Amino acid sequence: MPISMFIKVEKRVRFFNFFFALFRFFACKKGGTRYNKIIENIMNTFKLGVIKEGISFNKDLLLDMLFVIEPAGCPIPKAVIAALGDWEFDEVSSEGNLIVDDLMAERIKAEAERPKTSPSEPLLSSGIKRSLEDARRMRTLENSEQARLASVQNVYDEYMNYIDHVYTYYATHKQIDYESLSETVRSLCIFIRENRGYVLRITSSDGTAKKNFIVTHSMRSTVLAIAVGLQLHMSLSKLVELGSACMLHEIGMLRLPPQLYLSTKQLSAAERDQISKHPIIGFEIAKKLDFPLEVQFGILEHHERENGTGYPRNLTGDKISLYAKIIAVVCSFESIVTPRQYKTERSTFAAMVEMLKNENRQYDETVIKALLYSISLYPIGTYVYLSNGETAQVIDVNPDNPKNPIVQLLGAKDADGSPKTIQTDDNDIKIMRPLGKQELEDVMKSLTGREIFSTQ
């Protein structure tokens, strides 16, 4: 673990221990004792998944076998469980064991006996697990940029396959396992946080590009939504809810005739009226499946607009949930750049410019700004023409100025053989414009046989 990461985790643990020890001192009159002795008794470990709100332990519950989370006999509040999840702790420990009263025992038993959507499947699919492990290994090895991108592409495709499975399973069984969904989204949030510059360059591979439009749209929108959530410094638990809502924001479409949402032509007024019902249908699905309330509202309100021109309830401003505001922005951006049979494909740069114009103030300005700073004015993955006459691909944002992102020169390498990367600047080398489609094709042909870092 890098020393900076270790210090960050250590600070979090110290804060966590201080806050909750102090809180429980007044709440339980037992105080929070820090363990400075060598633990001689047998220490039991408990996965976070078995810790339920309201249960307690007959011995102090510890983090890293050192810091007191809850003194013996004190019921564990939901906030503590959520905080552990946000900070990515997987297990806790105690010299004692669970204390479960009759009511809690019945609740745990009922939960255990509740039928699962697909009991034979793990929370995280084997394909996603395998691709994540490969990508992590790739990060630790000296590999080409192309190999690193290929590993990230593989991960992206596995998540796309998962979304396809979720939608297909709901269409045939009318069930979605939210526990599996949230765990999958959690792993995606962490992966994007660690590989953002690569993930945002990825497009659908030949295999996944042929999937249902709803599936590909949901995947691309979810990646952007999580990137925006990271820019807004959302906690991991909030990112998971946001990602889950975005992944399922089109689930209501499955209750409509397929010829509507798979249409290759513009819809009539009557057909558009039918389509506009999908947020309500999606909300009803999420409510019936007992999804978190914020996820339900994210699905219900993702077509609402700040100026009240959206649907289904014509909400305005602060009456719209934050998740819905984010989904509205990223879905609109994604829809602009996605080619359909009845509309012309537009560049990511043109899409960003249109979003920044925010015609009639349809979208939340803070969310648009977060999108801008997440992917830059020339969005990550865009091919550009530079003031020095060279061509490059945008690979990362400049946190100080979204107009001057970091680019990778096409076909150029540093002395050590690694791809040549530069920071664009208004006073030195700056971006003149994005490459047109024909220009990009010509550049790619001229670079045939040399390493090209990504193609779109």
C-alpha cells in the first residue's frame, strides 16, 4: 500500500474511533477504551455483511483488532455500518460473539429464508471478478498503453454483460437481486476511481456494441454518472445508490412494446406519450422490489428538468433529487454523442458545448460543471489537432482548467519508449480543435503498424 494511502486510512481510523468512542461514552455510559495491550484471547472476525442494525456483541466490537467501534452490549446503529462500508472495511472483530434477542433472531431468520433472485450466482459474477483481477495485475506490471487499455476494455465489457443479464432476467422473471446489483456497482465505482482516465476512453467493443440500445446506453451513462459523483466527492454508499439508479433508469422500458424503444425512426406524438411513461413504470418496479428510496426517485425523476419542462411530474429545481439531476445530465450528454438511425452522430466536444449552453436552464449548473471537470471541455478520448501541428488524444483532465487537458501524442514516444504525454496550455501548446471523422481516419491510416492508444 502506498504511504499516502496508508496515512489516509490511518487518519480515517483514528477519526472513526474518536468519534464513535465519544458518542458511545454518553450513549451507553461505558466509555470507549482503546486497546493498547496485546490481545491474548481468541479473536473472532465477522464479515460486514452479517452485521445488522440493532444487534450487539457481548464483548467490545473492534476495527483492526485495535479500535473500539461499539462497546459490549450496545446496539449497532445503521450509521456505523454505513460508515464502515463507505471506508471500504470488509470485516470487524471481537473477543465475544453476537447477542441476538428473539425479535432480531426472527428478523435474521426471515431474511435468510427470503428467496433470492438467482441463488446459484455469486454477488459478483465470475467474469467481472476475473477481469478485475487481470486489470489489477496489469497495473503492477510494465505493460504497453495498448495492453492496459485492452484490460480495461475487458472489464468494461464484463460490466456491460452484467447489465444485459439484469435486464434480460427482469424481462423473463420480473426480479432483480438488489444485493448483487449494489455489490457489482460498488466494484465498478472503485474501478472507475482507480482507472478513470482509461475507463472514460473506452467505447463498446465489437461484441457488446451489438447489444440492445438500452443496455449500451445504461452502461455509458452509469460510467459518466459515477465520474460526476466522484467529482462531487460523494461517499461510496451514495455512489453505489447513484450508479444503481442510473444502471436501471430505463428498466421501465421493458414494460413497453419493444418497437417503441428500439425504433429506427422518429416516434409519433402518440408513441412519445407512451415512452414518457417509462419513469413511472420504472419507479413502480423499483418500489415493488424494495429498492432504497433514493434509488427509486432517481429512476422516477431522471427526465425532470430544472425549468419544469420535464416529465412525469413537471418538477423544478430543488424538488428534483440529486441522483435524478445527475442522471439527466449524463444521459442527455450520452444521447447527443450516440448515433441512431434517425439522427446524426455528434462529437463529444459538440455535446459538451451544447450541455454548457444549457438552453432554457434545463439542467443543474453544478452538475454540468462537475461533468465538465470530470471529462474536460475536450472530453477524455477525443482526438484533437494541436497548435504545433501534431495530433493527440485527450487522456486526462486538468483539474485547474478543463479547457487544457492532458493529451497523448499519436505515434510519438519518450526516450524510454513510453507514450509521449503533454499538458496543453494557452501560452504554449494548445488544442486548436477536435479532429473531424475523415481527418481521424486519415491519421489512423498513416499510423498503421505503429502503436495507437485507442480508437473510437
